[in-house]
Amino acid sequence: MQIVNKQIQFEGVPAAVIAEKYGTPTYVYEEKRIRENFRRAVAAFTKHYPNFRMFYAIKCCNNLAVANILRQEGAGIDAASVNEILLAKAIGLGGEDVMFSGNFLSDDDIRQGLESGVIFNLDDASLLPRVLKFGKPELISFRINPGFGDSGIGEFVTNAGPKAKFGIHPEHVVAAYKAAKDAGIKRFGAHMMPGSCMTDPEYFARVTGMLMDIIGKTGRELGIEFEFVDLGGGLGIPYKEGDETLDIDKTAQRIAETFRTKVAEYGLKPPRLMMEPARYFVGDAGYIVGRVHAIKDSYQRIVGTDVGMNTLARPAMYGSYHHILVNGREDEARKPVGLCGQICENTDFWVKHRPLAEGIAVGDLVVVENAGAYGYTMSYQYNGRLRPAEVLVSEGKHYLVRERETFEDLVRNVHVPAHLAPKV
Ligand code: LLP
């Protein structure tokens, strides 16, 4: 994103062009930025540990245009559900290019997951007999709760440790792999996803060490080798001025050092190292272009836009900060205002007090930053508000990559029994 003659642009495409052509609110993704983010991360990890593979957790932005960019760059896909496996297949990925990390799966999920032929990553040992009912995978991975996790989003996204619902308790890990080995499974991997949006290299080193201690002991005790160890995602981005920027090289270096030390300590055959981040690739490459529709002076000044909790759920869900720019006015003096969407809930009043351009007026465009990850995929239709459009920008061109929903989408799957239908 740049500001040229006061006008906000995305890879050379003015926000005003996006608003004019596609309406508001609209999600915008910058192709170049996604590629740069991915390349930076892969370069850092392969530099410090060449036997490395990067996956993309498609849950954070499941637009197939975005997923195809990452596929072109060499990413595999981390899928959280059967439908996400199907999204991976829709971009031509399957087999060991896809990791299926569901949790609390139904029998149907398990059967379809197995039939899909992707890497099955089990969230608990209790799933194994249920998998075996449908067939025996050649390769199995378990998601391990290393006993500790952390998150830059607070407890909301801390996915390991005693309070998390995910992964296998450290004391149950040996039994899980033993059951798999006894069932005749020959190939093994291991996985964790301890938390999201972290920027401290030492955190990554610590949690990698904890996981490797569990894996090392398991390998020793059972005489099994691990083909891969997947450290999950969690590479953070700054949202607010003053937030730490992740030192990706240092992070990769500290992870690789810890990994090698533990591999040597336990005499493991060096596994392939894998990660499956998401936010780091698309978070800062995505924006929402919205419009100011009304301004109210009440107990305070409230700027009403079409970017609400339905468009971007993170502020209302987690209290997350997203930076907001006002098109054409970024060099004006600032005055504190509130800002909200159009939903009938007060959690939609998602900015209570923020210095924005003092001349902000009805009709202005606002641009919400860092909306690429967990933005569109977490949007919903509450109050009959429809999901926005998604646009990809690349080298001065813009492409509609998902249409804005219409009223038909609101009633698409709804059936009214005949005795309730109005007589026309
Ligand atoms: N792998 C697994 C198994 C995951 O559950 C996740 C995210 C990732 C990878 C990617 O994590 P990342 O690199 O993006 O940290 N909705 C929240 C974030 C939830 C994260 C869920 N799992 C937010 O808006 O901040």
C-alpha cells in the first residue's frame, strides 16, 4: 500500500477505483506482498535447516486465488476440515502436500479424511481406532500439546498448555504412537500448534525444545523414527504502531538450533522440519476498503462505516486493534473519534476512541489494515448484511476474486414448509 497525492493505492490501484468498481466494503489482497512474505520466511528456514517444507494454513484466507499464489511459491496446505482438503484439491494439491489437522472429528470427517489420501494429523489417541475402522493409513501424525503455548492475541488464540482443547497431553504421547505402531503403521510424523501471532524468537525456541523432548523420548522408547516434525504456525505480524516486528531470520535460526540439538541429544534420524503459518503470509497483504455513511455527534463523535463486526470479526471477538486510514486525509490534523459498522450490537462499535483525520466526512473511504488473515473467512451475514467482495491487485491490475454476496445468498439454502408460506 502507498499513498500517492493523498490517495491510497494498492500495488498501484487506487482505493477509489476499487470502491467505484466493486463497491464497499471490499477485501483487497496484494499479490506481490504475499509472495514477498512467503519467500522471506522460506528463505530464512531453508537457510538454517535445508530439509524444510512450508505449508499454508488455508483457514486464514481461503480464497483460491490467494491459495494459488502460495501454491505457485511452493506451499503445501494445512487443512482444518474436509472442505479445506477439498479447497486444497481445487488448487491441485493432495497427498503429502496436504496436512489434515482437524479436531473433535465426526466419523464422516475421519472417513473422508482418510479417503482423501492426505497426511492425517490426529488430535488425540482416541481417534486412532476410529481411523482404523475405515482403513490403515501408511503415515500417521499426532498433534501434541507440548504443555505450553502463548499468543499475541491473548488467551483467545493460545492453542496449547493446560487450558487448550487441542493436542495430546504430553504424558499420553508414547501410548498414542505405540498404539499406531502396534496397529502396523510404519511411517510417523509429529505436530504442534501452540499459539498465534508471536514475535519472540525465544518463545519459538522454547516451545520447539519442549516438543522435541516429548518426541525424543517417544522415539527412543518405541524405536520409531519421525519423518517430519511440523511446528505449526504462529509467526506474528505487528498490528499497532510499536508492536514488535518478527525477526524471521533469528526465529528460524533459534528454531533450527534447538531442533538440531534435540535431534542429536535423542539420537533421532534428522526429521524434515515443517511449519504451517498463515497470518505471516497474508495478514499485512490484505485490507478492507469501506465507506463512511453517517457521522453522529452523541456522547462522542461516532463515524459510521460499512466495515462492521460482520465484515471483520476480530475487534469484537478478541478486542484486536486494526489500523485505519482515511483516504485523502492522512496528512490532516487528527481528532479522537469512535468508529463503528452497521450492526445492531454495541460490540460493532469496534473503535471507541482513535485519533483520525479531523475532516473525516460522509462519503470518505476508510482503509482497514492487516485484514488479510482471519478477515473474510471469519465474516458472516448477521443482520442480513452480506459478505463483501474480494479483489486481488497485481502490478497495477485488479481482479475480482470473489463476488459480493446478494440477497439470493441469504436465502439460498432455506426452505419454508408449505403450511407456512404466504399465499401469493
Ligand atoms: N496450524 C493450525 C493447526 C492452526 O490451527 C493455525 C491457526 C495455523 C496453523 C496458522 O496459525 P498462524 O500462523 O496464522 O498463527 N482467528 C484468530 C487466529 C486463530 C488461529 C487458529 N489457528 C485471529 O484472528 O487472530
